[in-house]
Amino acid sequence: MAPRTELAALHRRFAATPSPPPPLLSGYAALFGEIDLAGDRIERGAFSASLLHRQPGDVRMLWQHDPARPIGRWQRIVEDEVGLFVLGRFALGTQAGREAAGLAAAGAIDGLSIGFRTRLARRAAAGARRRLVTIDLWEISLVTFPMQQRARLTLVAEPAA
């Protein structure tokens, strides 16, 4: 009699574990000299007084300007020759932060928009309604449709090792 070989089927279930979205984001929240959809133009240096009195973490990172939907924290906010450059970190420990990071990483949302109080504005010529000279910056949001068309995320990434 020949030896009998039995083969047992091996069944393993593997659950797909999605990798978390990248936590870092950066881009320009406002650009100097650009006329926005409301007809305003932000002047170079408009944020300087506000940034002297407010740390980056004090400027809220919101979803679509909704104060009930914080999605992270700004780590760096600086004026450069182009505009208001921002670097922040999504709050991946929250549902809203994970959703925002996932949408940004997928390229589904890439707009940035500022929430502010105008401290000093001047009447503008040549196309703009007002020139915003001094702005009190309150929040910077990820938005679907930014008032400044070129205010966009430029990077969504993992932190450098």
C-alpha cells in the first residue's frame, strides 16, 4: 500500500491596513500683489505686526473656515517675497485631521485661505477694490475654493528623518 499524503489547506486572512496620511503640509496662504475674488490686494508686510504678537500655534488651522473643525496646528508662518508662507502639521489623532490629511495627500483639496481682521486698508487703483496694508491674522484654513486663486498647498509630506 502506498503512503497517503494529505494536504491541508492553509487559509489566512490579511486585513489591509491603510498607511496613515502624511502629517506635514506647507504652501502659501496669501500672495502679495494678487487681486482676490473680493477685489482686495494684500500689500507686502501686511502681516508683520500680527506675526510679532501671535505665535504660529496661536493662528488656528481650520477646515473650510469652520471654528468647530480644527484640523492641525501651524508650526511656521512667515512673510517672504512671495507672500505668507505656512508650514503645519495635521492632527492625525483626530477624525477631522485624518480626513483633511487624506484629502490633501490625494490632491482632492489644495486651497488655502486666511481669516483676518483688516486693521488698515487704502483705496486701490487699477483693478483692486482695496489695498490691505495691515492685517490681524486669526486663522488659516484648508478650503475647496480659495479667495486668492494661487493660494495653494505646495507640499504634503512625511517629516524628514
